Amino acid sequence: MPPKYRRDLEDGLILSQGTEGCINVYPQAEWEKMANSLTSSGTLTASKMRRLKRAIFATAFSANIDGQGRVSLPVTLRKYAGIESDIVVAGVNNYLELWSKEKWESEKSISQEQAWQIIEGLENR
């Protein structure tokens, strides 16, 4: 992990599948906030909530940073994200995303293009 992120992850972290083929990395406190907000949400039916919980929590792993700032990525998450060697760490407000270098280049391009469209849409409200 890059040094600028390590302090937030000192108390442990949670690795989970991201929605676009990356690995999400949550500081323990942020994971707990997200889990609490998800489980207290009353907008989904019970069956949809169970499926959502399975999709999120059953694929999550607890981890810690070692003395050299490294995190061991579970094989299942590495395969999910297509990570074999080069990893890109992207800060996304209150969590991080880990991407294979190839997927990141594609996602970065799409995100930058769509961000301006989204901003313009917000300005027109």
C-alpha cells in the first residue's frame, strides 16, 4: 500500500469485490459504517436484502498491513479482479480500489469521460 493510505488502514482492513471488476479496500471503521447503513436500510425486500448481503459479505476478507506496507490478496479476489502482477491503487473518497493495470487504464478513461457528463448534468439541475 502506498504510504499515504497506510495510516487509515492500521487498525485492519476489509477486502471485497468491487462492482466494476476491482477489489475494494475498506478501513475497518468504514466497513462497519457501510455494513450498518446497509443492514438498517428498509428500502429493499427481505429476499433482495439477503442476496445483497451474501454478495457483499460472503466475498469479503479481513486483512492487515505487514511491517513493509504489504497486504496479502486472497486468490479468489485476485482472480476476480484479473490481478497477476502490476496493481493500481485508486483512492475513492473513503475507500480504495485495487485494479489490474490493464483494467485501470480502460476504467480511468471511461470514468474521466463520464465524470464531465455527470458534472454537467448536476449543474443543469
